[in-house]
Amino acid sequence: MDISSLEQLRGCGGAGFPAAFKWKAVRDEPVVGTPASGGGKILVCNADEGEPGTFKDGWILREQPEVMLRGMQRAAAFTGAVRGYVYLRPEYVEQLAHLKQAIASLVAQGILSEGSGALWAGAGFAGRPAEMHDTGLDDVALSALDWFVEHGAQGLQGEATENGGLLTGHAFGEGRSAPLPPKVGEDVAPASTTGVPCRIDICVGGGAYICGEETALLESMEGRRPQPRHKPPFPTQSGLWGLPTLMNNVETFWWAERLLAGEPVSGCRLYSLSGDVHRPGVYEAPVGISARELIDTFGGGVIGQQDVGCWIPGGAATGVLPAACLDTPLSPEGLKEVGTAPGTAAVVVYAAPQDAREVAAKIMRFFAQESCSQCTPCRLGCLATADWLDRTQAWPDADTEERWLESMALGSICGLGFTAPLVVQQWRRWFAESGVPA
Ligand code: SF4
């Protein structure tokens, strides 16, 4: 299969990693075991959309889930994977219904394998074991919060180590014992060589922000607390159950299908536009459009004809920018110039006179609450910065700030800890030092 049309496609889940690179990396990995013994290569679609301000995956899953699933099938054919999973944010109940319907339709068309669409649940931060479910959300609706209410905080660690899965079996990887979904049949060979369709099931997520981090997601699927893994090895080498795993975001598979089908949509993205605009929504627009154009052309302008006070370019993790940056191209290069990145392309608009520091403080509090607590710099740094902001109504002095932020950026395992300092750095660059009014 020729995937040259994907060369410009970057992952749409936040990190912006080139999609074609991942596809080729998984294709080139040797096959471990056989599909019938629980081996082979794996696809995972990250549908745990949790970045504040971001709702474009929810739109795809509601409006065009078949397109995304067809993209997964193409990825299966290219990489040789025979099993795929959509890891779905548990709040997306409506999307789940659409997804199941779309899977059933593709099975009927012979595009996905018989038996696709089984439902199971990933573990949450309380370490609730993963379980397999045939129908409905009754059992998996037990969120981490429900778990606390029901059981209290005792025994969280113990719970995390137990294998409570209904289906168990050999898992590839050192000493791993994890719930496995149904194995595919003995006669199923990689799709790339036989044209046999891939089987795609659904894993309802554990209900924490960190579950959207790719390796935390894998931990959740394996029935453990969703705490990010050290990398390397990368999921393309050793992902779910230690098998080579291609993980892409919902929107990435959606674009992949459209590009590989020959649509002239190269260089476009879905923007989640929200906040103080007349027409918030999901809009397809070129990479490199400016926030001003998005707001004026698609969003109908700022509510009440007010000026923009500040805005978020790509979800909470990309920090807060002043109105002076509204003409910056929303591209990796353009946003790099102003010290940030496109993230999930979620543009949140705040009308003047919104205090940018207040927005940043809320973001930091969010990170403090959602930190998985595995790394001390992230656990303490997010909390200390959020507390400082709330207590003093002022920013830390530059020395303190530097020490905190550097420790967080250098000593954290995952993107949450890496990017949290950006929130403070953005403030200093744009609102404190440059004299731009908030
Ligand atoms: S950086 Fe934060 S969220 Fe990420 S692994 Fe460390 S403690 Fe957990």
C-alpha cells in the first residue's frame, strides 16, 4: 500500500508526531507470536479526548465514525495488524452508540471481521481491574470517582496489582498477566498478506485525564493504574501486552482514510473553537490559519463585539496567549515562534478584560488534580504552583519559578509534567515581561 499521501499528516492528539513514521515503524517490527496465541500486531485508536477545550474527536465519533474505522482498517492492512481497539472516553455514551452501529455496519459489509464490537473496560486511576463486557455500559460506568465513593481509598495499591479480568491468558512481555480480549482465529493471517479484515473492539476508558497519554492508556487497557511508562521502548516496539502497537488519535485515522481515499484535504485540520464567540463548534480549516480568521470567519466574532483578552491556541497544555498573537499562523512553525505548539487545535477565546493569570491558574490547578503522582517534580510542582497562584494572587519570582519549572520539565516522565511549566512561562513572556496588558 502506498501511504505517501500521509507524509504531511501529523498526529492530531496533541503531540503532533508524524503519522507515516509510526505506521512504517509498526510495519517494520517483527511479528511476535501468532494472532491465535494472543500475539501479532495491534492497533489502538486513542478516543480518550480529555484536553480541556477539545471536542473534535467527539464530533467525528458522532458524525463520521465509519470514516475513522475505515482508516483503522487501512492501517491494519499496512502494518499487518489483525486486532484493533478504540479506547473511548467513558463520558462519550452517545458516541459509543454511534461507534457500535458503525462497527456493525462495517462487519456487514465485510470490511471488519465478524465478532468486532465487543465491549470491555480499562482500569481507572484507582486501579480497577479491566473486565470484558458483552453489552451495555452498566458495569463499566463505574468511574474512578464512583469507586472511591463505594470503597473508600483503602486498598488502591492492592487493587492495582490484581488481575480481575474475566478473560485471562498468556500476555507477551516479562511476567505480565493481563486480561486479554478474544483471540482471533487460527486461520487469520496479517491483513496485509491475505486481505482478511481486522477485528476492532471497544475499550471504555478509566475516566482520568492521564488515560489519554499513550502509555498510561496501555496500562489502563492492561488492567493497571493508568500511569505513564518510561520510554523507550515506544509502543511501536512494545505496546499493548508487549506487542508492536500502532496508536493514533481518532482524528488522525479519520484524516488518514480521507487522504488515502484520494480526497484533496492535505494540510487541513479540525479546530475546536469555543469560549466567547458567537458560533462555537468544530471547523475544518487549513493548518496555518490564524486564530483571528477562525474567530471572525467561522466563530462569528467575539460575543458583544468585545476585544479578545487572551486565548488558548491548542488546548490547556499549550498555555495562554495575548491578543497580540492572534495573527500567528496555527501551524507547528508559527506557534513555535511564540513558544508553544498546535496541540489538539482547540482554540479557546476569552473576551477582554479576562485576566490571563486567572486562566493560567485554573489550568495549573487542573494539572495538579490530574497528575498521576508518579513523578515528584510533577506531583509537587503543579500543586505548589497552583497553590502559590491561588494564595498570593501573584506569580513566583523568577528564581523560584526557574527552579520549579526546570525540575518539572527535566524530572517528569510524561507530557503533563513537561508542558505544565509552559503555562507559567507563557505568562512571563507575554503578560509580565512584555508589558502586554492581560
Ligand atoms: S509527569 Fe505527572 S502525570 Fe506524567 S507520569 Fe509524571 S506524575 Fe504522572
